[in-house]
Amino acid sequence: MEKKFVVKLKVKEALESRKLSQKKLAEMSGIRESTISDIVRGTRTVINFEHLSKIAEALEVTDIRELIDFEDK
């Protein structure tokens, strides 16, 4: 049987640990607040690598695993 994984974005957790709002991240990253909201809620099914890069830079992430996780399905 084939093993399947689900990619989970952990932007919400990263914001909470830094005590930052979605609005502040939008300002810091240059990404629209509605897009940040979709990413945090998990309603965005496709994520742009440029957005992920901007979020990582804005949050000063040094290990991408802080923003992305894989879960067994």
C-alpha cells in the first residue's frame, strides 16, 4: 500500500510563538492580509513559493520545518 502524506503549514503557530498578528505579517511580508488569513486557516489549497519565502524572511525562519510539516494520511 502506498504511503501518503499531507503537507501542513504552520504559519499560525509561528505567528503565535512570536506574538504577531496576521495583519503585522502582511505588512512585514508584503502579502495581502486576506492571503495570509487563507494560509493560516488552511483554506488555500495552493501556496506560492514566493509567498512562503516572503513569510519565512519576515518571520526570520532559519529552518523551513518551522513553517512546513508532513503528516501521514
